[in-house]
Amino acid sequence: MDNATPLIQLKDLKTYFKLNGGATLHAVDGINLDIQEGETIGVVGESGCGKSTLGRSILRLVEPTSGQIIYKGQDVTKISQRKFRPLRQDLQIIFQDPYASIDPRKSVIEVIAEYMIIHKTYAHRVDIYNRAAELMDMVGLARRYANMYPHELDGGRRQRIGIARALSLNPKFIVCDEPVSALDVSIQAQILNLLMDLGDELNLTYLFITHNLSVVKHISDRIMVMYLGQAVEIAPSEELFSNPLHPYTQALLAAIPEPDLSKRDIPFKTIKGEVSSPINVKPGCRFCKRCEFASAACEGTDKSLVEATPGHFVACELHK
């Protein structure tokens, strides 16, 4: 990975949703992030923190409210959908539920060929279906399943279909939206290893969204921790696990089950207090109501990420 112009840059990206009664839900609120080509960025946080909305906003499946999405040096935030369409070949997504994201009326080979037909990747249908068969080989899906339907396959094979379809347009960047959370543990490992192998082989760039910290450590180069729409910490994977700086990150890591029985007497650290509402939020640290280190300085002003150590950014009064 070089330090040239990032493949994707997010600048103060915000995605808000208007609710009945005039209230505003701050799903993504001021994300700044550079993603280098070939890098895997893990995004973690509890349910409702805005992880999936962030991924969909980058792909403009959900339109951002403000900020910038810069792809290969070009600001693509406000260009028309017609002009954005050719870029969709470069920017793909793998969904959490493989069954819900696949047309049940199409066979496996038809699902994988779907995007290539829409974008007219090849002049002849036979070439499209030949490429779809090659993609089945690439993701470890036996060709005997080509004419079967999604309901006839298990979750792991369905997710392989989703991965093959995402790869069909030779993308540069893929949002992986909790792609293994609906799968059995043994199948999770297979899919994770497949994604990592494909990333190395095809020089793919991933935004890997998950709530499973063990998973994100396994696959990510860097990790961004989100809380109520904001990034509270960004660091290289090993650094984040060995030296978490934000109290929320520390609490997340403390919640990972410890398999070593000799450590079973270590007190379990819990996060106390109510989760703040993401609706009409007030300025200030959004974790302060649940933080044991909170002070008056935590309220009133949003906390920006600062570089505490080289490459390790945190948004906290403890590390100004």
C-alpha cells in the first residue's frame, strides 16, 4: 500500500433523515476518512451507530446530506445518477443477508450474470455466462449449482453468489456490509478467508462493516470505531487492540469473551447508562453520558479526531 492519493476520501460526510414532526436523525455525522487502494478498513460499533448507512452513503445508495465523497480525485457526491452509473462498476456492495439480496426467481448463473447484462459488459450473452461460470470457480462455487435456485442452497453458498456478482464488473472498491453475520461460525471463517484471498489476488479495497471485533481484527488493516454516527477512534488493527484509547473502544474490547478459564475471575467491565438519542443531537461527545471519565469539558462542542500517536486518531478529551 502506497501513500499516493487515496482511492476514496470522505470529507465531513453527513447523512441525516427527516422524521415525522420535523425531527432529524443524525445517522452519519461528520466522517472524515482516507481509504488507500488495496486497503481493508474495518468499521465497528454497536447496532444503530451508522455503519451500514455510511457504506450505503459512499455508494450513494443513500444520498448524503452534505460533505464530500471523492473517488480517484473526483468529487462524486452531487453528480447526477446518470453520470454516476458508470462508476457503479467500480463501487460494489456485498449485503448482510445473502438470500434477501438475491432474486429468488433467477438461477445461480443468472444472478451472477445480472450486473454484466445491465452494464452490457460483453457484446454476446454467451460471453457473459462464460464469465459468470469463471466467477463461480473463483469464489469456490461448484458449477453443478449453476441452474439451481437460491432457496436450494445454504447460506454460505448464497453468500458466495453475492460475492461473485459483486466481482462481475471488476470493481475497485467493495462495501462488505456484515457479510458473515448471518452465517454459521465455520462458514464465516471460509467466507472471510475467501474475501482476503480475493482482496490480495485482485487488489481490492474493502470497507468491512461488522459488530464482531474478532472478525474485524482478522481481516482489517485499519479499524474505525463508530458511535452514534461519528468516528471516535481510527488506528491500525494491531495498534487498536493493543492500545485502545477511547473509553468506548476500551469497553468494546473488554466485552470480547475470554476463552482462557484461568482468567474467568477478571471482573467483567460493562458500559453503564442510557444510549443517547441520535435524533436532534446536541454538540459534545455522544458517549459522555455513559463514560466513567466524563467531565464538563466533554459537553458543548463536538470532538474532532486528533493524532495521539502516529497513525492512531482518537476523539476524546483525555487525548487532546
